[in-house]
Amino acid sequence: MQWPIRNSYKEALPQTGSALLLIGSIVCMFAASVSGQDAPAATAETAHALTPVEQQFFDHLTEIRNYLLEAGRFGLTGDCTWEMASPAGTANGTLHVKLAIGSGQRVRLEIGPSAAAPPGFVVISDGMRLFRSYVATNRYCLLDTPTPRDDLENDGITMPAVQATGMQFLIRTNPQGSLRAQTTHVEALGTVDVGGQPCTRYRIVLANGERWTLDLAQAKPPLPQQLTAETTIASQEEKVTRYTARSVFHWLKPSDVSDGLFAISPPAGGQQVASLAELRGDAIHQDTPHQLAAMQFENLDGSPVTIAQARGDRPMVIYFWASWATPSADAMPAINRFLQEYSAKDVRFLAVNVGDAPDHVAQIAKERGLNVPLACDPKAVALEPFGIKALPGVAVFDSQGELILSLDGSTAERLAKVKASLDAVLR
């Protein structure tokens, strides 16, 4: 099997703006085991509460986990059709993802608009290095790291596209809890045919309101064959965005996942860059410091607040996030540790939520323990001026109000850049 890196695809990947969990929480029960970690065990109280259908469902997940653990490597493709409907209109599109996971944190990932088109974005890890190639710009970056799959977890380009197909937790090596803890209802809907494969269909309702229709193969192992997920995103003025995604999965035999898939080979004539923003070829914004300082957000009570008012005469960090952008919410524990370190140095902070209703913003921040002034950007007007293409995003100002850094993504290398920029202005 060959997954070539091609240079003819010139369109950017779709920005769906959604971070659906989809099948991620299902595979999180066994994906960690493939990378040598144990999945969290369910509590006795939870286990006793299972209905016969729920017990059958979770038994299937255990079978899948054991199969992948024994194989030590796996590969699959995901074909996704998605639609996002909001009061402003409807957007839709397709994604095709190829994913291979090997031992020792080895990964190969290709993302494109369809199976027939060349991939637009390629990620390869050989266990010691992380290679990312954005074909539209013929640029690539190469990072030496002992934990490449960990570094991918909050990648601002990779994860949103993978999330749209429901495959993101297959990359993650430290899953956030089990599906059992998140599920409020499981219902068996009978037998269906998916591509000639008899499957058992389940209807699953999660505590966050997402609804899944999941088809598990009746063969052994009962690998997921198809998933349809529906979620709603609340916004200002009680407006609701509805996101629906349907993904069909095709699994490879473990023997088809060869070591050669994880060999890193930069594209001929490609330009090596240091960051994801450079990888995309993003232009630096043209807004003046005065215009940025006057940019207006909303406090949770609806009153206006500008960057200049929030900053005062101190260096400042703005963190752009949303409940629907899972990486930006998952990164909050690391953000809290960062806040504690730099608040002591009198750095100002503002966490700007993009698109959620104010009461929801306060609730999520409280649940995640985010102790920082909050503001809302309901129409996402700030992202383009700051050059932020995916959440989370970070902007750093010095004490004179000059924007000295703007990044998206929350990998360890991004956090190191933010710290370096702050340390420089604090000297």
C-alpha cells in the first residue's frame, strides 16, 4: 500500500469550526493500550448501572481494544460528509482521512477533500521526529521530539480535520476518560448492511447532548464501520448551529501497515519552515497597534471591553477558545499552570470565547477551573486580524501595546514560543 505525497492539491482544508467527539470516545478505551498505556477502568458503581444492551455494547468495545492491543498496529480510512446549518446559512463538504498507527508513537496521516484527490496535508512520525507537510504551499516542518503523538493532540491544522471524521482519539495517547462515563443512553436498533458488511446499529446519547448512530460489524472483531453524529452549538441570542457528520470507515489488516509507511521523506523542492502558521503561508495581519487595542469584545454581562482596557500598562496574553473546539478546551489544564506562573509576574490575561452563549462560557470556564477574566467574541471578528485560522489561538502584547506574537494551536512548541516572548519583554 502506498500513500504518496503529491504536490498538485491547491485548496486549503475546510474550516468546519467543529470539534465533535464522534467515534473518538469509543476508541479512547483501546487506543491508549495500543501505545502501551492502560485505559481507565470503569467504576463498580457505573458497571452495575449498565442495561443488557449497554453491557453488550461495551463488551464489543472491549473486543476491539483487545484486537488492536494484540495487533500492535492498525490502519484505516475515513470518508466523511458533513453539514453545518446555522441562521446565517448552510455549509457542507467532504473529507478523506488515511491513518496508520504503529508501535513507538509512529503515525502516518493524510487528509484531503476526497479519496480521488491528492492529500492536502500529510503528517508522519517515525517515533523520534514529527513531519508535517502542507501541500498547498509546498512547505513542511520537521520537529525532533520523543512524543510525536502527544504533540499532535492539539495541532491546530491536523486535529480539526481529523475530528470531523471522528478519528482523533486514535491519534491521542492519553484519552480523556471513557465513553462509559459520558454515555447516558444506548439503544440497539437492529441489523443493517454497510458496504456488504452486516452490522449491529446502536443509538448512543452522550451527556453533552450529542447523538450518535454507530454501526459495529457483526464479524470478529466488531470494528466500527459507520458513524453518524449530530450536535448543536448554542450561540448568542438563542441561535443554534446544527452540525451533522456521517463517516464510513475502512479498516486495513495489521499486516498491511508496513514499517515503510512511517519513513520520513521531505518533498522534493519543499521549503522547510518552523511553525504551522508559516506552513500554511499565512500573511501577517495589517492592522495597526491602535486598531488592535481598540478591538471590542463583550463581557459576560454584555458590556463592552477593549484590549487596551483589559491590558492597562502591562504585557498581556489573549487566549481564544470555544467549547466546540475540543483542543482549546482540553488545553485548559496546561493554560492554568501557565497562568499561575506568569500572573505572579504581573502579566495580564484575557480568555476570549468564540461563538458560545455567555452563560455557557461561564459554566465551561468554571468546570475547567479557568481563573482568568473572560470575554466573548460572538461573531469571531478578532480571529482574522490576529491571523488565527484554528482554535485555540494566542496573542501576546508587550507593555506598550505592541502585538509581538500571534499563534494558533496549543502544542508544546507553541507554549514555549509564548513563554519566550513574554520572558523577553519582562527582562
